[in-house]
Amino acid sequence: MAPTFLPQSNGWLPYFLVFTGASALIHSAVCYVSPPSTALAIFSGPNRPTPTSLLAHVYATKNMYTGAIRLYAAYHIANAQLYNLAAFTFVGVLGLNVSEMLLFGTVRMREGLWPFVTAGTGLAWMVLQREWYLGA
């Protein structure tokens, strides 16, 4: 049996959502307290923006709501609206990283690979297991 602070539902997806949600919140804190060059290390491509506190705080805010949505969904996995929002956070991360890598050139493949794999896995998992968790 899982510790009581973890989601108490069947399957592994809620735990994945806790992991990715907590990771997003931790990165959000890093973006607020670290120097912008550290917080925005992912933006290392040839067209990278100048790391500023404002850009780091905007990125932190994106990570904050992404993490919060995923954590709420992890603990309420049978709620269709939260399930959809959590899936959409993975779409957003994929869209951000693909556009920054391929369109804008601000992220190199090496730095963009981990978010791409994590978000791709999360989105595929949520789409494929939707009926199992929601019964719809």
C-alpha cells in the first residue's frame, strides 16, 4: 500500500503526475531563486534569449500552474475536467519545446530532449489510458 500522502487510486499514472507535478513546482522555485542564467539553462540554442529575471519569472509561473494542475489531477484522477487539463499541460510542454527547438532555435536538442520525452510519455499515457481512469 502506498503512503497516505500519495494518491490512493489504481494504476501508475497518478504517481507519474505527482512526479512531474512536483518536478515542475521545484523548477518553478529554482526559476525564482536562482540567477536567470541557471534557471533558464534549457534555452541554450543559437538564438537563445538573454536570460533576465522577468523571463525566468514568466517561465516559473508557467511551471507553477503546470505543476499544480498535474498534482490536482493525480489526486482526482477520475475527474474528467482535471484529467483533460493535465493532458493539456503535456501538450503545452510539447508545443513549447518543439517550437523553441525547431522554429525559434532557442533550445538545443540535448536540453529539449528530457522535457520532450517526459511530456510525450505523459500525453501518450493519458490518451491511451483515458477510458481506464475515466470509464468513458
